[in-house]
Amino acid sequence: MDGSRPDLPVASIAEPYHTGNDTVTIRLSKPLEQLRATLEGRNIQLLQTDSTRMLVPLHVDKVGLYPLVISGLDSRKAPISDTLFVEIRSDIKPRRMQYRLLNTFPHAATSFTQGLEFSGDALFEGTGLNGKSGIMRVEPVTGRILQSKDLPDEYFGEGITVINDKIYQLTWKSGKCFRYTLDFEPDKTFSIYTQGWGLTHKDSTLIVSDGSNRLYFYTPEFEPKGDLAVYDDNGPVSKLNELEYVNGFVLANVWETNRIVQINLQSGKVVADLHLDRLVPANLGNPQSDVLNGIAYNKKERALYITGKNWPVLYQLKVSDLLKSNPGGPVL
């Protein structure tokens, strides 16, 4: 060995977490001149600099991890550049949504529910587990299965949605999304490059979760349109699972909890949450796996339908403040 060592980083962030309108303090381990900062390729007007410190105003709308490039000249006029990552967290404490239980309906306790969605008056359900996965049209009040189609045993079904008179069904780890007609006839198969967890849509944009703290956006032909990180005031909200789009927001089950979060699609911030601990049925077969997972919004009734994996009940809820505000604007 020649005893040499790589150059140490020149720039470091004083505080680990920030919100979108914060000013970031950057410390420099050695003096630099002609300092510059760019955030995602955008030049930032620095508020204050000296040879060992920079104040960088952020002004970003979305939460997530942002690349911040610090550059300048050292004492020999040689260019130096460091890339830092600034984590933007939400500055909103989610409000607690309240609900009123309207009705309790029967639900097939053999259904490992992965997706739930109304299309008009028809309630569609997707189920999981290898050898038990499929899609169904269900009568909400009686729980009677009106029509069904099984997936081949090698597929583990996940979230579903109905768009343009087509039913989409994700699979967990197979990299496939299946599309059917409303008569459950196979229509097309798409390749996806994340795990498949939850699925919903806004207008003609499909919205997918993969168990992380990100939502992914696709065209109806599964061409990628972008993605969005999701944070609350405590940090990333991971294990996003079953999804439902309502009035400009996405509702998402947080897997292995009894919490549903309401996500602003412009910022990725969790603006509200719904805690449903009181609705978990007693004497579930496997409380560790038979968890809350199923959200369907009935526009005509303005009611939310909720169930879980292998739950014997389907709940109809009236949720206060669910339609309180619509942020407007595009999905992306």
C-alpha cells in the first residue's frame, strides 16, 4: 500500500432533516471560493456564505430525498464538487379523521382481501395467496360472490382497480399486472418492475404502491409517468398497501397496522389519518396476517367500505372531513 487515502468530503449538512421552506446550513471542511449550490439541477440563490459555511434556501413542494450539489474552487483554484442528500419531511401533523359506523355486512372469511373498489354500483374484490388468488364481483349487502375468476396458482394476487371498463390486478412478486374486461375475460398482461401491493387510479393515471413509502404513476398501458415519496411529520410512511383515490387524495392502508393515511398527491404529505382499531374483528384465524386491507369509496353514498384479509365483515362508514378539501392540480 502507498499510504494514500481518498479525499474526504468537503461539504456536510448541519441538520439531518428539513421541511420544504427551510434554509439548510452547509459546513465546509476547507475554505472554498465562488461557491454554488444546485438542487436537482436548479441553481439556488445563496442567502449568506463565507469560506466555511453556506446558507441554502430550499423552496421545494414535495417531500423526499433531494440531491444538493455544492461546488467551488479551492485555494489552488481547482474545482471541487460534493453531492449531498437533503431529506425533506412533512411540516403537517396529520389530523385525526373521525368516522361513524353505518352498517356491518357479511364478508367471505375465506377471502384474503388485497383490493377493493366500486365501479358504479358494482363492488369488485381482488384476493391473494398462491392458489387462492382471483378477482370477484361481490354483492356488498349480502357478501354473495356474483362472479369470480381465479389466477393460476403461481401468482399471488394483489391490488385491483377498474378504469376505462377494464379491471387491472397486480401480482406481488411476479412482475405482472393482468387486465380483464368487465366480464372477467383476459385482455392484456403488463410487465412491472416493482413489487405489486396496492392499486388505484385518478382519471387515466394508474397509481401503484410497492410496500415502500413511494407511489408510482403509470398510463393505462403501464408506461411510467413518475413517482412520489410519502412522508408524515415523523418521516417516511412505509408499507403503503391497498389504495383508494378519493377527491384529490389517495387513501392507503399501512400494512400491519389499523391506520389508513390520506396522502396529498401534489406534495406526498400525509394530511390526515384514520385509525380503525375498534373495528378489528375478534377471534381472527391469524391476527398477524389477517390485517386491515380493503378500502372502497362509494361515490353515490359518499361512504367508505372497509374490510381486511379473511375478515368475516365488511364495514360501511361515514368519515367526517373525508371530502373537506381538494388540493386540485395534476397528479404529478
